[in-house]
Amino acid sequence: MTVREDVLKMKMVAPYLASTPREQRDTALEAVARALATKADEVFAANARDLAAAEESGVAQSIVQRLRFDEHKLEDVLAGIRQLVDLPDPTGRTTLLRELDEGLVLRRVTCPIGVIGVIFEARPDALVQISTLCLKSGNCAVLKGGSETAETNRALFGIIHDAAVEAGLPEACLLQVEAHAEIDELLACDDCVDLLIPRGSNAFVRYIMDHTKIPVMGHADGICHIYVDAAADFDLACRVIVDAKTQYPAACNAVETILVARTAAPAFLPKLGTALAEANVGVRATEEAGALFGESCAWEAVEVADFREYLECTLSVNLVDDLAQACAFVNEHGSHHTDCIITEDDEAADMFMRLVDSAGVYRNCSTRFADGFRYGFGAEVGISTAKVHARGPVGLEGLVTYKYLLEGHGHIVGDYATGKRTFTHRDL
């Protein structure tokens, strides 16, 4: 069958999946978790083949980190599934209950989006997160993972799909596409795919947006900033910056640029340089900022125009005059993902959190907290830097929409147009 034929079948199945009770979907998720734990060795063997191929092809180590699926990653995804099972059903919630007139009652009720296509980077754990989130929220999912983890993705998908179907969910609830050419087939399915979520480079996301009529939600670059204010606790700042850069450098929520208030820089940068050197973090800085590191660390002189998303243990450093300039810099040069201020000044923090136009704006904590699992969402299908339909880590709430349900007793609009009857518009 072609991708289109498979997706058309999925579109027909979507209403039935949407109408399954929470208990059935949760039972399926529990079955998925058991199957993944039982068949872990099968997944690890497939991942070993992918890692060997990546090493042979000379894939950068920052990318290899994303490809790895080991015991730690397995425990993370299993914890995410357990969290999902415990979360309430995002569907079927009444968000509006209004009497339009006596006996004419309007309800707005949450419901699944339908068929969601997710094209994601070479991260095997993403396949588990995305598929289980879609199942919990009653959505059918078309999954296309990165080719670098083709073996791992195939093993994971087979385990998840079989467990879900054996637990009673429709056969067509999940679909995996593997060939690169199938992406263009998927992009043409604007009559049967309700939403696309691409995860990858800026160029890749832009390609998706430019080649489909399907609504697209997602983010591209993760250029996250930390601004060290004049009123910062320097020890706290160093601790947060090192974590935000080194805890998982290849993640989109790792910090890439440090901004420092000029008045604080002479005292702070030597301290930061020592911390970064001890953590083996490379430093690229403007000439002005770099000169203030002294002998604390090695640094490379660059212009602001060369700042970028590194996805490795490297970051950029720049000086700013004040809070207003820091906010303007973040809004101009950032990717509206996650940005943070380090300060003990409540007014400065409040202004930063109001003026910075990002999906996540933090104070005195690591940017690495920008994650669906850490937010208690039961993992995420991705992080959206758009402002609609969802923003930030997209968990269950971002995977539902709503419908209006109206019940009457022979009510007709003509009676209201002629004045025979009038609306009450009373919230119940």
C-alpha cells in the first residue's frame, strides 16, 4: 500500500480511536511498557547496529549522543509512560456549558485532533514518547524518524504497535514510514492528515512548511540564552550555566549564549571561566567579553553574527549594557525557545519574564527544565516556538482540540430572527 492509502485508512479509524474510553487507552499503554521492558535486548541490539553504522560513517559525537538508546533511556521512557497512565484523560472535558435558551444547551468539549504526522530527528526515545502521547490523547500517529536510527525505530515501533493492537486498539492507530521519499507523499495528504509536527533543523522545518498545505506545529533551532544580571548570585549563576550546557549538550534546550551585564562582567567572568574550564566547555566570546576571562579559560574571539546553536560543549559569551538590552538581544537573536535570567532582583526578573518573547522564560534555574516529562506532561511530542495551537513542550493538552455540541428540542433560528423567542445566554 502507498502512504496515502495507509493514511486514508487511518483517517477512517481515527473517530473510533477517539471514542475509546480512557481505561482502554491506559491499558494499552501499560501493555506497551511491559513489552518494551520484556523486549529491551531486541531494541538494544538494533541500536548497537545503528551506532556502529554511525561511527563508521563519521557522524559527529554530538549526534551520536542522540542516537543512543540504552538502559538509562529505556528507564526514562518507561517512567514517561507510567506518568502518562496516571494523567487524566485530556479528551471529553467540558470547557463551556451554556444555555442559549430554555431547552437549548451548548457544550464545548475537548477531543483528539485526529491524524497527526510527526517527522522527528534521529532520537529513538522520541518515537516512544510521541507514539504513547498520541495513543493516550486518542490520536492516530504517522511516525517518520531519522534514518540514522532506522534499525532502532523499526524495533521500537513493532513492539509498541503490536502491544497496543493486542490490547484492543485499532490496527491503524499507528503507522511508521521509513523511506525519505515517503515524506513528500505524507506532505501531500492534506485531506487526511490534520497536523504535522516536524522536529529537526531550521532548514528542515522550513522545507516542511513550504511543501505542504497541512497545518504545521513545531520548532527548529534551540538557541537558548542565560542573562547574568548585575544583581546575580555568581555561584548560583555558574552552577546553573554549567548544568544548562553540560547536562545534555545536544538537546535543543541546552544553553548556547551567555549574556552578562557589563557592570558585573569584570568580577563574574573570571569565576565563570574557571567553572567552564573545569567542565571542559569551549568558549567563543566577543573581544570585549573574552578579555575579561583573564587566565581562567581559553576562548576564541568571534562576532555576534557567528553565535549559533552548537549542540556540543561550546557556548558563546557577550556583554550587554543593561536588562533592556539583554531582552532586546534575546528577542532578536534567540529562537524563542527557552531563556533565563540569573538575578536576586525581583523587579529585574519580572521585567525579563514579561519582555522576553519565548515559549519558556526562567529565573535562576537551568534551561534544561524545558521538557514535557519534567513539566509533568508525560513527555512531549516536541517543543513548539509558535504561539498557536500549542506553545512550549507539547504534551497531552497540546494534542487535543474541541468541538461544540448543541442539544435542543425542535428549536429553529427563524423564531429568534422574528423576535418570537430571545436568547438567554446563561452559563450553567
